[in-house]
Amino acid sequence: MNMDGKIQKQMTQQTEKKQSGLQPYITKMLPAIKAALPSVITPERFSRIVTTAISSNPKLGQCTPNSFLGAMMQAAQLGVEPNTPLGQAYLIPYMNHGKLECQFQLGYKGLIDLAYRSGEISTIQAQIVYENDEFEYSFGLEPTLKHIPARGDRGASTHVYAVYRKKDGGYGYEAMSMDEVRKHASKYSKSYGNGPWKTNFEEMAKKTVLKRLLKLAPLRSDFQRSLSADESIKTEILPDMYEAEDVTEYEVVEDAQQDTGTVTVDGSTGEIIDGQQAL
């Protein structure tokens, strides 16, 4: 075996060792996972997704077991798949209180999925506006929103907006300039400037305006509770993870991309950036 082969073997063994450290905990949690998951996701599939996430981002395997299980259970109870090309949610390693812990984050597509599942929404979307588009909006007693994308070169992005319409006919929208998004993110997001904010800024801009809109939307309290799970670290495992304390005090571990051979994974977020993965 040549030197490259030996190095690869050592890296594989180290990854497997890290996986085996959390695997018993995952296996032990299967009954609770089964009880929490919606029928569209089997416990076996969810377990494979979580195990694959550890393989794709080895730092997850170094997180404290309780924080990893807490993030995993939040994903299970919300019925979202973490760290897959669906972009519903992410399990993210962060240095928290001096130790590596796992944070749960909802993705832009996860927010939309949860909104539809509330049963109250008929349409919801977020769009990027570019400088050559026709775009205008106003608030007040007679709010208006008009967006006509330009044909051909649309130019640089200038705004982002989100809109929903309820089944009872009610609607709402929120719009922000990209400068407002950056200011908001730098103030409220500890990970601003790293991870998906660098690799997929427009998707994070959509999430920002969508979350801002949905916080004020007249939707049932169980949906609003699901929003509170975003960007949280919980180390208690409870029947209702909403009741567990968020112990987040974090900073980004690293800002790097890891090529796993089949997919490219953001080293900070665990997000799959491109490629497909068999699960």
C-alpha cells in the first residue's frame, strides 16, 4: 500500500471511530425518533440521514452527545430532514461554552414546508429582485407589491421579498434591500460572514425576510413554536423539545468546505452545496 493509500485508510478509520462514538446514542434514540417522526419519513431513513451527516462533516461526530441528540430530536419532531439536498434543516457544529456542540438550524425550504404544513397557507414564496427588474412596493392602509423580472441580463441583486396568502384570503408580505439584509444579519446572526452567508447568500437572504414575515403572520401558535427552534442548541432530551432550554452561546468553528467525494459540504454548516447523495 502506497503512502496516499495509508493516509486515506487512517482518515477512514478515524471517521468511523467518530461515527461509532455517537451511533449507540442514535440507536438508543430510535424509539423516540419513531414516535416523533411524521409518516413520510421512516426512522430507518432518518437514522441513515443523520449517520451520513456525521460522515460528511466529521466535526459533528466530535460534538457532545446530548447536543447532537437534542438537534436530531428537534429535526425529528419538526419532521424535517437535516443536511440533505432538500435544504430543510442543518445540524451544525459550533464552539459553545468552550466545547463543541451541535446547533439546529431551519433552512429556507424548511420554513416554507412548515408553513404549508400548518394547514393555513395556500401560497408562500420568497424572491430575489435584481437591478434591471421592475419592482415597487409600499406599506400602509393600501399596501402594494409589484415585481416584473427583466428579460435577459437582470443585473446585480438589490432586494428580497417574501409573500404569503392564507386559505381564508388573508395575505402579507415583507421586503428588504440587500443592505438591510446585511445589517440585520450582522446584528442578529452569529454566523454572518461564514458558512452559507458566504456560499449561498441569496438563499440566506430569502430565509431572513421569510422568517421576519412569518414571525408576524397570524398563524397558529404551534407554527410559531417551530420557528423558535431555529439556531438553537439544546442538551435536554424532552418529549416536547420546545420546552428544553436553548443554551446557545456560540461562535463558528471554521469556515471551510470539505469535498467528501460524492458531495461538497460546507465545513461550518454541514450544508450540502452541490451533488446528490443516496440515502
